[in-house]
Amino acid sequence: IRNRPTEIGPFFEVIGTVLSPDELDRALLTAISGAKEGKSDRGLMRILDAINKYASPAAVNWMVFELLSRVPRETLNRPPVQDMLRGLAWRATFTTEQLEGLGLAPSFIKVITEVPLVDQVRRSVAGRDWAELADAVNAWIGRNLPLSDLIKEIRTYSHELSQSDLAEMAGYYRVYDTPDARLMFAAVIGDQPYLTQAVETREGDASIIARARMGRFDWLEARLDELGAPLGVKTPSFNPDTVQDVFASVLAARDPKVRKTARAPKVTAIMTLFNPDLDLLPFAIDSALAQEGVETELVVIDDGSEPEIAEAIEALLAERPGVIFERSAVNTGPYVGRNRALQLSKGKFVAIQDGDDVSHPARFRTQIEALKTAGDQAMLTTAGHLRIDGGGRPQFEHDFSLVGDGTMTSMFRREAFKAVGPFASVRSRGDVEMRERIRAALGAGAVIHVDYPLVYCNAAPDTLSNRTAR
């Protein structure tokens, strides 16, 4: 902290994947002591950023109070430090009287207890407080801030926003910023009157998503036709009201001309579960089992789900003979479960299948063909994915594109694990770590990508993929 402050962020990013929340809090508390002794505020700034990212809600209050009690006043009065403290202070529960008891100046207390506008947005949208969100949106516009930054904060709530009155309460956006920004914002919040007059021609991903949010999926299907034609992938036919409707359409997009032969490649589909959405899980399981032109071996690891949910999982799998199933009594993390699934499986190819996503019927054969075409050096292929919200509408990626490229679509040759070892025993981002490990060990040609959305993802705000993207 004192001598190498630039390494604080990477350090906590690494240990944050392996420590429990309590252990991580203790590490942050230890870091605070080092920040107090630093000769500059660089270490303090990075500690504040780490607290903001990794501290548990219960520990934030004590950490901020400790910093305010111990850090020199001249350091606290620096504007960058105050900005960081302001972002943390609104998450804490101490009172103005407690701050005054520390001998802090009233002007300083006012500065750090003012809730930052971006945090007002996050708090209101997470709490579904649309009136507060409208106030924050109007304030955002009043400060001449870009709509694109606001869209990034609220895009994962597209279904919830489309059912609100935000478009009327924050209608000033309709004459603000650029036409493209207004169109994306209108699509996210489901402003039907604005979309009706603004969406005239198919020009880019924003117009496709906007038209789909009006319940018209012809442009989306046309884009998928263009992407899928060279691969021989059939486009689903959409007419949804829910994410389940979309998943059913994807399962129905089978090509009757594709037959499984005696020499069909064997693919192991790995699924690790922890308290999954039981309404979506059957679609995920069936999408792996019903793949075209391959022999699928499905391995399901229940990673310590609650007893009632675990029983429901077992009952669901009992209706689908042949699935390899094992249950862990405690939650160990998805990548420990994946490594156990690798031990239980025999497929030449290994595909990741999340419990709230659906694979297109052509996914496995398309990815195998991509690996074979790329040659023996290709060990991992990812594919495109589409995020689908609760209303069955496509959702913007974090970069405002239609098709994402997340690692939840990964398929490996089994030799990849022999070459670089199993998944790291981390709590999150193990797919990314594995991809980069393969690339570093075996070269850039070991990782390839299919530019078609072969996976359709549940885009609820609290899913892991959306939390990571944010």
C-alpha cells in the first residue's frame, strides 16, 4: 500500500475471487491500516475503490467511519478523496451527529453525505422506485450528462422499466442528446409512442432492438437469417410475451434434415446449479439434450441448493433418463462443480450450459465444425449470445450491441484441460481465466469464435452474467 499502490486494485481483484465475504472484509480492514500510514493519497484512493467494489454492506459503515476517524484532515479535504468517500458514505448508516462527533467540518459532512447522482439512479432502479428514478433522470439531463452513461446503468431493468410510467415522468429526454441516444433510451424504458415515430428504417442494432421492443421481430429474424445462412442454422420464429416463450421458440428451431449418425461426435454438456430458476431450468436441460447431429452426455452438479430446490432438480432429472447427476452438500462454487463434472464425463468435446440459458439446437454441431475447420490448434470456441428480458424482448449488451460474446457459450476440446489443467477454484470469472490461460499457453489460434448467437440468456437484472457485465 505504501510502496506499490498501483497493485492494490489487481490484488483485491484476485483475492476477491477466492475469499469468502468475511475474509475479504478482514483483508480490507487490514488495508485501511496501511492507508492511514501512507505518505500520499494514492494508496488511500485505491483502498476506497476496493471497499466500494468488494466490501459487504455490513462492513462498509465501520470501514468508512474508521477512515474518517484516522485519515489526516488535509487528505480528507482533497476533492478526489471526497468524491470517493461520497460514493461510499451513502451506503453507510451513520448519522450526521456521529460525523459531527468526529470533529468534521459541517461543509465536509455536507459534501460526503450528498448522494452521487449515479448512485441515486442505481438505488432507485434497484428498488423499483420509478418516481425517484424520474427525478434522477431529469437531474441527469439538467446537468448535461450523456444519455449513454445513464443507459448503461439501467439497461438490465428493461422489462421492469417497460411496465413503469418513466417515459411520461422523464419525458424531457425526447429532445435531449443525439437521435441515436434517444432511440436507445426509449428502447430500454419501453417508450412506445416515441419508438413508433422514431423507428423508421433498419439501421444498426439499436433499431432492431427498438422494433423488437414494440413487439415486431421481423428485423431481428432478418438479422439472424443473415448471420445463420452461412452456417446452416435455422432462425427461431418469435412471438413472445415472456422469456419462456423465446426459449420455447429456440428449442423448436430444429433442422429436420440434420440426422445423428453412428459416428456422431460425443459432447459432454456441463451444468452446475445453485438455487436455479425452476421455471427456466427445464428449457436449459432440454436444449442440451436435444442437440442436432451429436451424441450428448449431460452432467449436472447441484452445488448445495436449498433442500426444496434440490428435490425439485432431482425430480426434473428423473424424468430425463441418462443424465449424470451429483449433489454437493455445501456450496463450493461453480468451477469446483465443473471440475467434478469433468471427472465424471467422457465426451471428446465439453460444452458449458448454464441453468437459465438455452442453446440453439445447432449449437454443438456448429461449434464442433468451427473447431475442426480451424485445425488441431483450436482448443476453445465461444459463440454469440442474445440477452432476453422477462418480457421476451432482446436487451442491449453493455456496449449497446445486439449480439454478445460471453464465455458462457464456451466449448472445449477435452485435450485443452490436459494441456492447461482444470478450472481455477474461484467463485467468479473462471471462464474468462480459463480462456486467457489457454490463449497464453497455446497461442492466439487456440481460441476461436462463432459470430452467431447460439445461446439465448435470461437477462434478469440479478443474473450473474448481467452483474458481471455491469
